[in-house]
Amino acid sequence: MARLLPGFKLGSFKIDVPLVLAPMAGITDLPFRRICRRFGVGLTVTEMVASRAVDMKRKRTERMVQVDPDEHPVAIQIAGSDPHYMREAARWAVDHGADFVDINMGCPVKKICKQLAGSAMLRDEGLVRSVLEAVIDAVDVPVTLKIRTGWDEQSKNVVRIARIAEQVGVAMLTVHGRTRAQMFHGQANWEDIGRAKAAVNIPVIGNGDIVDGESARRMIEISGCDGVMVGRAVQGNPWVLAEVRAAMLGEPAPPPPTPEQRWQVVHEHLQHLKEHHGERTAVQLARKHVPWYSKGLHGAAEFRREFQQLQSWQEQCLAARNYFLGLHEQQLAHAA
């Protein structure tokens, strides 16, 4: 089969496989992105960093945007509504290794929107233009933008925002096919992504409800988008990235992971968490990440309950190993 999407240039980089890992607050740290890189994403984006937090020079903010030497191309995502702080945050992002600066105008969370940042900015198209111009003027790397389709169903302005982005020099646009009012509920409107794509000549990435290769194919067909961004479906299931990648390249879907392969990835993730965050924080983060890997598997509910009670990283590693490799032994016993 022929490749469905040809890829595109973004600055000095050629994005051969336009499969993008979505920035997710509290999730897409360096350990998570390291895991996802193994499964064929063409571009990763750090979790969102508030421009005011950059100004405060917090150590946690530095850790949030740490990138690997071999992670490129990578974007650092910034958020804020003050052109001055956004300009400084963009320069800071480039200094910290960003190949692209991504601007968040899609986050629906109330504490972000109360600051007129995230998707709240979509209600002020003049401010959108001012912030974009400030950031583009501040850096020499490509600036990309992530948006939603509008504040609510009555005020969708995805086409106007897309045109503003292209006019001021945004290099790539990502559209999450939901309004802010939808949060993460209901269905993403892929036709709205298509309206943005039809309105501009810059690459448009589609985001929302991509859960497997087939949904990626349907989004591409319906929207005509230039690439696909996958978010929540990756939590505990980085193998979905390989499936989406295969679909985008017109290749057969890879087989599902074996229990041993699943354990190997879980163990690697646990190791990365400890190395990057330190053992104490790694234990807390593992309580979120590791149970996701058990979703839909036999005995997952009991495993999640027990795992949440564990107090040390070593206990977590042992429990996870016993659970995931135990599934392999169960399969062998069943086959016999």
C-alpha cells in the first residue's frame, strides 16, 4: 500500500512520519517521551509550561522541559496571555533545546482559562495575534500553535484563528476537534479540523479521538490533515503509536505486545522515572503510570488496588514484574 501521508518540512527538519505525541500536563515528562520515541513518533512535545513559571525560575520548570540529546526534533510548549512573558518564555525554550516553540491555546482547564490563557485566548482574536507575533519575533526557530475549535458550539472560530496563525508566520497548526466547553467529553469533530486545513497552506495536525490505526485513517480521510497527534490513548499503551504509524504508512498493523514485551516497557519506564525524578517522586508517579499498562488485562483491578498501596520503588518493580510476567505463565498454562 502507498503511504497515506507524505510528511512535510518544519524549519530545517523533515517530518517523514507526521505522527506527533500530544503534550499532556503531568504525563509527557522525559521518561514518558523516551518510551514513546521507541514506537515511531516523528515529533514530541513537552508538557505545557506556564510563561509566568518560567519568569519565576523554578527548578521544577527546568525539569519539565529537559530533553535527551537524541530526542530531536522536539518542541517545548509554552502558555500564557501576556506577550512580554510569552516572548521571554519562547527564548528560554530555545535556550533549553527546543527545535520548535509550541504555543498552547487549547488547554481547557479552569485555572489556565482564568488567566486568559489556553483555550480562553480563542475568545480574543486580537490577543491571539499579539501573542503569536511576539513569540515569532522573539525566536529564530519555527513557532507552532495548538488550538481547539472554539470556546463553545456557538462561537467556533477555528477557521479565523487558523488564518491569523498563517498570516503572522506560524509554521504548523494542531487542531483538537473539540470546543473548550466540551473539555474531553463527546466526540471530536474531524470536519472542523478539515475546515482549518482547507483555509490555510501550512501543515495542519489533527488531534482528538485517535485510539488505533483505523481511527487515524478515518481522521485523515475526513479532515485531509497533514499529520496526526495522539494523546490519551497512549497512556499505558505506547504500542498504539506503532499501530497508528503503520496505518499512516499503509503498512500492516504490528501484533499486540506479549506479556514479556509489556513488562520490559513497564520496567524501562520505572527505571526512567527513578533516574529523572528521584526515587521518592518516582514512586508517586509510578502509581499513576504503571496501572495504566494493566488496563483491559486479566486481574487488572486487583493489581491496581494492591499497587497503589506500595511504598517503595523496589516493591513496585517486584509487584509489576510478578503481575505482567504472571500473565505470560497464565497464557502458557491455558495453552497446555
